[in-house]
Amino acid sequence: MTLQQLEYVLALDKTRHFVRAAEMCGVTQPTLSAMIQKLEDELDCRIFDRSSHPIVPTPVGEIVIKKAQTVLHSVNLLKESIVSIKGSLSGSFTVAMIPTVAPYLLPGFIAAFQHDYPEVSLRVTEMRTESIIRNLQSAEIDMAILATPLNDPNLLEVPLYYEKFEAYISPKEKLFEKQEVATDEMSDDRLWVLEEGHCLRNQVFNFCKNRKHASTYEAGSIDTLVKIVDINGGYTVIPELHVELLSDVQKLNVRQIVKPEATREISLVIRHDYVREGLMNAVANTVKQIIPQHMLDARLKKFSIKL
């Protein structure tokens, strides 16, 4: 029995498909099949029911898979401990960000991370929340930065910062005359929102309680929402960090949202079995260089992340 065989078993359990499992492990399908077969012969049991489509673990296989997870988790902890002792980071990893965070964080994040951790191969991808959750659970990405809470028991959330929402209002609107806008004044008959699938859309509807009209106006990005308001009137809701991307004239259209103040939590999210503590702190430390201090989570300012 080898660690490699256990890795193949876990890959097959995640994908439930021999070809995809082989691709995940970087080997050919016959090699992966043969190694799993060899392990089954050694243990004198069938780990997977190959007659099922997709394949599924047998009852005994479920036990083998849980034990394999424990063994590999311990091995990864050992590797991570050695990395921490040596004080250096290397290897590769993938982090995903949602589209309503990436424009403000991603450009500076890539530059700062590559400068501070040149031995690490970083891949950053932008995807929506549902895709991020799916890819985290299948181990296709290592970690993600997105709006929380997700209320998913299989994922661990580490808050990074808290971001206010601001109202962006056309001068043509009566609301423009106010210096602050209460959430119960924001009916959706003049509200432009992101299209279905963006978590920011749901967050906006959660605090805009005065929804008298069934129809809403939708767009694909916050930049587009701002331009639509500029030309067509109405108003939209934008994250605090987007304000700095506006022109001086456009900044005159921004109003604070009050009663209650609208805020979102942005967190670093991983699977519960993730063990690369050093890389998590590298990501968190990079975020701290980009996000204004007043927005950072108080614990993140003082402590390192401990798994």
C-alpha cells in the first residue's frame, strides 16, 4: 500500500469517473485503474462498485476512503510543518474570487503576492459563488475569496474584511437630494441590479425591503450598472471599494446607506481538510496590503491563521 494509491482512491471518490480522476492525478487512466485494482487485491475487498454509473464506493470502500483521508491529512500536516520550520513557501495553488471582489483586489493582489512569495506558482480565477463552492468541494481550487456566510458545513470561513454598500443615484432622482439614504426608501422600481447568479444581487434585495414592483433592471457588472444610471437615471448599489474607481463627477452621485447600514463580509474559504496554513497566511497577508485598515477584520490585524 502506498500514499499514491490512497491519493488515487480519493480522486476517484471525488470525480466518480476514472478518466477525470486520472486527469486530476496527472496519470493515464490505465495506470490509475491498475493501482486501485492492486490496492483492492492487497486489501482483499472491492473499494468501488464499477457496475454503477457513475461508480460509487462499496460499504467497505466508504471505510477505506475515510481512513485514506485521515492518513493523507496527517501526511500533509507533516509536510506543512516542515515548510513552516524552514520558513519558506513553494509549490503551486489556485485561488478563486467572485466578480464583485476581483476588480478591487485582484490587480494589486497578483503583484504583491508574486513580489513577496516568488517561489510559489499562483493561479487566480474569477467565478461566481455557486461555481466556487462546487470547485472547492471537488478540490479543483485550493481556496477562495468571496462574500460570506455560506452556511456550508463542509467549508471553513476566515473573515478578511467588511465592506459597506453605497447608493449610486442619478441627479434626476428625488433620492439624489438626500445626503443619506435609508433602506426603506429604496424601492426597486428604479433600481438597477446585477443579473441572476451574482451573490451581490441577493445581498441588495436583502436590505432593500421596499420591493413594490415585480420588475427589475439587470446588468452583468457593476461598471455597467453605473453607466446605466448615468444615462438612464434610477439608482444602483455599489461596494465601498468601487467608489475609488469613479470619476470626480460620478463620486458626487454616491450616498451612504443607513437604517440599517448595509455591509458585506468577505472571507477566505477553504475545505475543512485543507492543511497548507502557510499559504493561507500568505494570502491573508497579501490582502492586508491592499484593503484599507479600517475595513480589515480585527482578528486578522493581530493574529495569524491557525488550522
